[in-house]
Amino acid sequence: MFCQNCGEKLESKDQKFCASCGSVTSSTPGAPQAPQLKAEEKQVTSPVKSVPAYESKTINVGGPGPHTKKCFAFSIVSLALAGVGFAFGGSTVFRLISPFYYYYPPSYSLGFIGLIVGAILNVTGLIFGILSRTNCSKARKFEPVNTLEKIGSVFGVFGIVLNSIPVVIVLIILIIMLISFTMMFSMYP
């Protein structure tokens, strides 16, 4: 005998409930019943793991987000520090490399202290330029595309470049001064 609901074979003729699906069996003794097969939907397991087609990102509506604002602010600070650092260290560098340095009064140049202060300002500006670029990449990842982020990204690159040039020049000047001092002290013991 078979269950009329699921088609499972019943264990005995006098069984009142199907062991598989739990439905009531109406069996008349002696009359063989043909199973009514129910079309079952079987899930086919795929050997391929499901992978999301894309990663969703939250979209903020209502203006630039915090990463965009930091990107822009850090780039402006980087550019400002490049200008101030150039003002401090540039006068000393121009006095050093100019063939007519004696035309410039000593008060025009801040001397070695101005060079060091300018280098410190440029290194700080370089750090702010790098921070601007990292916040720009975070803004691209987590926030909607906006103009402020693009401007901050471009200004950040300019800040990095404008702060790197004086730092490299100061390093070259320090190396030349170190070489000249060692040569001078080796010649005159």
C-alpha cells in the first residue's frame, strides 16, 4: 500500500498515518491502491559557490561626506604650508644659489633657521598632502562622486609635489654643506 498524499510505501495495511508526510491514510483492506505520485521539486546543488555580482556601497544623499571634506581641507592646508615653507626657506635658498648674493642684505634672508623652518613646514605640508590623498580614496569608496572630492584630489597632488620639491632641495643643500665642511676640515687639520 502507498500513501495517497506523498506516494511513500506504507509499513502495514492497518496504518492510519503516513510515516513520511503524516497525512491520514484511508486504506480499504484488500484493495490495492496505486500511489499518486506528487511532483516534487528537488533542489539541485551546484558545485559553484554563489558570489555576489557587486558589492553595494552606501550612498549618502545630501552633500559631500566626511572623507570628502577632510580630503579638501587637508589639500588646502598642504598648499598653504607649501607657500609658507617656500617663503621661509626660499629666501635663504635664493641667497645661497644667487651669484649676486652680496646684493641682498642679510636681513632679507632668515639664514639657516629659515631654511630649517621652511623644511619643517614643507614636510608637514607633504604629510597633509598624503592625508588628503588617502581621504580622497576613502571618499571614492564610501561616498557618492562629487566635485569637492575631485578638487581635493587634484589639490592634494599639487600639495605633494609643491612640498616635495623644497624638501629635496634642502636635502641636496645639506648634503653639499656636509661634503664641503668635511673637505674643509680634512684640508686644514
